[in-house]
Amino acid sequence: MRPHLLLLGGTTEARALALRLAARTDLTVTLSLAGRTLNPAAMPVPVRSGGFGGAEGLEAYLRAHGVTALLDATHPYAARISANAALAARRAGVPLLVLHRLAWVAEPGDDWRPVADVAAACAALGHAPRRVFLALGRQEVAGFAAAPQHRYLIRSVDPITPPPPMPRVTCLTARGPFTLADEEALLDAHGIEAIVCKNSGGAASFAKLVAARARRLPVFLLDRPALPEAPRVATVESALDWLDHVLSRRAV
């Protein structure tokens, strides 16, 4: 049997890895997606969609499918699946690597204000009504019902169902990456006065922060969750080097 890599994806890095690995004949690759996006982009390797059933379910999958290596290339805020991956890999004796995208770093002119979570973001926005761009994805927006005085702009890949519970919301569906011109036009068209987002890192969603800097807008950045103990790298090239090292050790 060929070695089997299970790639936990949903990020641009996971797609880049899949593209690099698709042509290899010495390796079977399975890309796992959480299934939260209704119409994910086409992938060049076999894809499974949906959860595993916690760490126990993932451990069972690793054993049943003879997984040789596990590469966690999920979003930096996907804390639960990363924790499950670390526990399952340890129990199953499968080498694990986390491809963890580096966080953005503030530059001169940025007005970044770290917040612990959505509740802290609601408090930090203040009592006076604002026009707020929520660039968080679909999972967290309902929590802003605690601050109903603001007018919210929400952009997501898929429609949000049920609709967000805040009384004044504009929802847009769009798939990035977005250019600086895109983000400037969006902020200006909606008169945005503050942004709430995650410190996702990478280039795909950074343009909104450049546009915010030019407009001197405050950006409330949700803190990144803690990572489980596991080897980690920050680039696709480093992840590929790790995989080759694991495979070479297996061949000895």
C-alpha cells in the first residue's frame, strides 16, 4: 500500500498543498473539509466532507484508513479540529504536523484593538451607534445581537441562515481574495466606521486592513486561540519537506 496522507483543509495553504501533491504517484492524499461551505472550490485530490465525530472518530478514521501522516492545514481559528487532530494522532501513533499561518503584525498608522472574543468586541464597539463591517464568517455573527444599536455589514461565502438577529444588517455573499480596490469601494459605499475581524494572517483577506489604515478606522481583532502541543511550520514548502522526511523514515 502507498503511504496515505490525511490533509485537514479549508484554507488557501491546504489547496496549495493539494495542488502540489496531486501528481505524486508515491502517495495517496485525502483532503478533509469541515463541510461548512456549501459550494467549496474544486480540489485536485479526493475530498471527504464533514466531521469525524470528535477525537475518537478521527482516531478511528486514522486507523481504519491506514493513514501514514496527518497534516493539519485548517484555519488558525479552527481550535476544536486542531485539538482533536493532536489527540487523535497521539493515540493512533500517527505523525502530525500543523501548518499554522503567521499572524498579521500592525504597521505604522494601524489602529488595531485586540479583543478576546465576540462579547468583548461588542463591549469595545461602545454604546454610540456605528457602521460596522463584520469580517468574521458566518459562525460568530449572531453574538452581535448583544450590541443591536450598530448597523452591520456582513460578507460571507454562503448566505447566512437563519438571518442574523440584529435589527440593521446588510448581508453580502462573495468569495475572496479581495483586492485593495474592492475593499476600499466596499468600506466607502457603506460608510464603514469600524471593522471586527480575526487575525487570520495571509494575503487573501489582508487588503481590508490596508484600506482601514488609509481611512484611520479602528479594527477590533479577535485573539487567536491557543494551539495544542504539536510540531508546526508556517509555509507550504516546510510542510512538504516534513512530509518527505516522514516518508523517507517510513521507507527505511
